[in-house]
Amino acid sequence: MKDFARLIKKLDSTNKTTEKVAALTAYFQTANDEDKLWTIAILSHRRPKRPVNTSLLRIWATEISEIPLWLLEESYHIVGDLAETIALILPSKEQTEETTKSLSQFILEIIALRTLPEEEKKKYLHENWLALNYFERFVFNKIITGSFRIGVSQKLMTRALSKATEIDEDILAYKLMGDWTPQKTTFKKLILEHNEEDYLSKPYPFYLAYAVEDNFQEDLGSISDWSFEHKWDGIRSQVIIRNDEVFVWSRGEELVTDKYPEFQKFLSVIPNGTVIDGEILPFGNGEIGNFNALQTRIGRKNLSKALLEKTPVILNAYDLLEWNGEDIRQMPFLERRKILDNLIQGIDSLEIGIYLSETMSFNTWEEASAERELSREKRSEGLMLKRKDSPYLVGRKKGDWWKWKIDPFTIDAVLTYAMRGHGRRANLYTDYTFGLWHEGELVTFAKAYSGLTDAEFRQVDAWIKRNTLERFGPVRSVTPHHVFEIAFEGIAESSRHKSGVATRFPRILRWRKDKPIEEANTLDDLKALIPK
């Protein structure tokens, strides 16, 4: 545990990628296999489930610290992280000897903690809180609360693991995909061994596009080098057909085969050794629907026949990664597409539930721009640009794949509530709720916490503290006074929201200091933006 805590301290104390990679590499070269495996799991979002709810953690921490609960809550709102707050308020450790338990020993104890009676959980926490030093407590609390965010991406961790093991990054990224857990494998089996059976259901790491930059046309060169297609708002997925089985993986590395039973039809027409990259889209009434329709399926454990009929889906296929059991990612994009085109054109695709994404070519950037302007009418998010000779790479790489999204929806709304932020903004009110006019009242419709400069956040924070109407725990209601332009990517009707509308990815575009609240938009204005 000491070594892991030192690693986290090093990672937490630097913003330099080279220093983070060096720290991780050194750790992977010296830690035992069990600790290495759990470190990989933690840094790839495979943390053990929380064994104790945070309400009990708060109470037990105040008991041992002999401070009132309200003081812990106020401290938490300032610090912005519960694990760190508890580590700070606990008394200095009582024992002089250093803990000899490893990270893996601690985690196995924490997993076992879930089934213990409340009093035994409390005893275990008290004993360890008093035995660990400050930073070890911080790491221990992070594992307990299940909120391990330390600015290390899985890609960065994979790079360090590659340096430590001398295994190619691409191979490691492939090995780490999927639903493995440290309880069901070993470091040797997962990382060092080559086992063909393990690869049966595994997807390839996804290739991600960058958003275009200003004057990008000049940098991309001849438009004839590029293939265009519409960017649809669905669930990025890989569909794998191997050994007479279908596997569906989301971009979030979740195996979601059971969510899409329709795709079992692929077995009758798509050969083994095929991996298709595409977007799962709602396809009711023979046309592409909006993402909101998909959400009714995503959260359901059991899919009823009625739900499947109400929200049918289709795979919008746009790339081929494996063919006849061979990895063809290094093949140029146009060649991969040609094989995919021939495959799908030879089957009754709509009956089977697969649709070939339409590729487009343009003579000028002006023609491409005109097609992009039609995106909202076609219910797409904009255009994808793919270099015709590009291989299928790993992760987000600049150069060959770009997304040219349409401008977002915008609406002018009034600030109505505020919460303190997290991390470096923990002492500022930066998380805002906004309302729109409806029958003389402001009805909340969205929350946003990004889009202002640090100086603007400080100005708004100072104003909030002077103009608070009521407090509800960490939330403050404020005097309606400030108008902000809010941007968002999508909009749909929603019975779960008070406004009757759900927006996607809302953020602050600008502070409308020139506009009085009476001139803010109405709820009817917002609803008018819903695609018909």
C-alpha cells in the first residue's frame, strides 16, 4: 500500500505527462503482480464496489475526529473531495510502525467488507484510519469511496505498462479491453500470456476523431483526399462475429450484447472473423430517430417485447476492422470500406438490422459546407472527414479523422441556483442551474458548469454570495438577475424533467451582461427547437 500511495502522490503532484509515465513505469517494474493488476484495474475504471455508504463514512469520521458533522460538511464543500476531507480531519496516526499490507491485501479486505455487519465495518475503518499516514489514508478513502480520479488516462497508463513490459501499446490496449476483473485473472495471464481463446470476444481499441479547428481546410489540403459521411447521434459500437457468436461492445468498453438481441440475425449472413465499427441508432418507422429514444433501452435490465417493438435499432456500419479472421486495420480506409460495401450490399440489410453509412465526395469545401448545413434537417450532428488512405489507429489521434459538427443550439436563460464546484474550484460557486420563462415564472431546464473564464467565475461567485435567497445543503437559490447564453448539442421531449425537455451537453457560451432577465427566452422558445 505504501508504494501505491507514493505512486498516487507522484501522479497527483505533476501535470507533466513524461513524469507521470516515468512514475508509472517505475512502479510497474517493481510492484508485485497482484498489486500491478489491481493498479491497472483502478486506473482503467474497474474499481471495487463501494462497501460503505458515504453517509456512514461522514458520521464515523466525525466521531473519531471529535468534530460536529456540520463542520465536516462545510470542510467538504471547501476541499471538494470527500476522501481528502476525511483524511485531513482525522487525528495523527497512533502507531509508529509502518503498514506492511500490500495494495491487493487492502482491496481484498475492502471487497469482503461489503458483507460484514455495520459495527465491524466501523471497527475496520477506525483501525486503518489510525494506522495510516495522511496520504495513505487519502488513497485508502479513495478506494473505499470508489472515486479514483487522478488525471491519468488509460492510454497514459498503457504507455507506461508498455515501457515496463516491452509489449507494444496496441497489443496491451487490446488485452485491456473487455470485462476482465482482477478476481478472475492474473497479471501473467492478462498481460504476459498469449491465449487465443481470450481474444474470441475482444474488440479492438476504438479510433476517435478530433474536432476540426479554425481554417482547417487549409491544413487538410486537397478535398479529393477526403471521404465524408454524416455523423449520427447514437452509441458507438463494435459488432464482432466469431465462432458462431455475436458480441456487441460499446465505446465505453461494455459488453452490451444482451441489449441488442436484434443483432443475432447477423449470424445468418455475416461470416465468422468479422468485426464492424459503427453507430447503433434508433430506427422507428423506417427512419433514424433521436438519442433520447435509445436511452429508454440503455437503462433497462430486462427488455420486454413491447420495448423492442417501440424502439427498434439498426447498426449504421462505417468501417471494417477484421475480415476472414485477419486484422485489417492497417489497410487504407477506402479498401476497408470497399470490402464492407460488398458485404452489406449482398444482404437484405434493413431486414437484418444493418445499414451502410453513406460516404460522400465533394469538389469544393463550399459544397461540403453546404451539406453540413443540412445536418440538422437530416438529424445528424454534422460531418465526419476521413482521409482515404488512413489506417484505423488507436485512441484519439490528430491528422486522419476529423468531426465537423454543426453549430449547437443556443438559448438565453436566467441563473437560478448555484453549487460549489470540485477540485481547484471547490471554494467557488461554479455549478449553475438555469431557468426559462413560463407563465410569468422561471422553470429550470438545464445545469452547466463550464464555459466561463476563471475571472468570470470569480465575479459570479462573489455576486452569488451577496445575493443568496435560500440554502438547501450545498445548493443556493439566488436572486434572478443574470442572463447567460446556453449552448447544447441536442434536445428532446422528456417526462422526467420539470420543463418537459431534456438537453444534451449543456454549457455556458457567454455571459449576457447586456440583457435584462425580462428578455431571456421562454420555455416555448426552447420547445420550438425540438425536431419535428
